[in-house]
Amino acid sequence: MTDRWADMAVVGVIARAHGRRGEVIVNPETDFPERRFRPGADLFAGREGIVRQVRVTSMRLQHGRPVLGLDGVSTRTDAEALAGCELRVPAGDLKPLPDGSFYRHDLVGCHVETRAGQPVGVVRRVDDAGGGGWLVVDEGSGEILIPLAAEICVSIDLDARKIVVNPPDGLLELNAARGAGGPGAA
């Protein structure tokens, strides 16, 4: 199971235990939490090289986050032990998305360059920032944040593993000067 871990898609991260009956609150990394975390769904939970398969027994949304019951997790102590675990599914289990939509894991590892062909860096992760996503791009000496917006990310070619950006004047320099601590970072 751990040998396939890197090829799986992250669908959430267990934030913490909830209540006394072994439920967990999940920070979802999916646009389809009702489908992805439905009772009976099989997920893989992993942290620090330890991976285990878990089955969802119950799910409800609370303040926009899934609260899950998991098979074999019946006490608060059991649930607390899962805090911080990533929840993943085999990438082959994902349904095709409409044109112009991408799974986050597909963008990780893509090379980013400007329209002029200037290399920017490599996508390390995709973060949410309330109103939209951000590409977190490793440019060698730090990270640059690029809004994941059609007017900025003008071309995404997953086969070529390349994203072409047309950043507003100063965006790349602003991020580099600030140390890319995140949107609104000081």
C-alpha cells in the first residue's frame, strides 16, 4: 500500500477528533465531499510512511467540513491518533473533470513559465485561499504564489507538464521579495 501512496490523490486531511465516539473532522481537498466521503467509501489514511485503509461509516457536514465516522475508530483516543493523516484515493478512482478543470495533484510537478518563455519554477502544491486557489511554485530560492485564475494561468498542458502564466506586472517580484509567506503574509 505504501508503494502506491505517491500515486494516490489527496482528498482531505484529518484535522482533529470530534466528540467522544471516534469521529474526526476533515479539512477537505475535494470539491465533492458528499460523494468522496459517503458512507461505505474506502480511503487510505497515511502519515510518516504508515498507511492504512479506512472505510467511512458515517458522514455529515458541519460548518462546511465533513465529520466522519470510520470503521474501527470508536473512541476519542482512536480518533486523536489520526489527526494530521492525509486521506487519499487511487487516482484511477477519480472521475473525469470538465474541460478547463484540473485535479490539484495533476498540477503538482508542472513546470511554470511566462508567455515569453522565462522559467518561473515548479508547482509544489496548490493551496486554497478562500476565493480561489494558488499555485505554490518553487523557484529555487523560495516560493512564489500565483493565483490559479484563467486570466493569469493562460495555458495548462498536463501532458507536457507545463503551465504558462501571464502574471500582472510585479506579481513574481512581489512574491519573491516577500518570501512568499502566503496571501496577506507580512
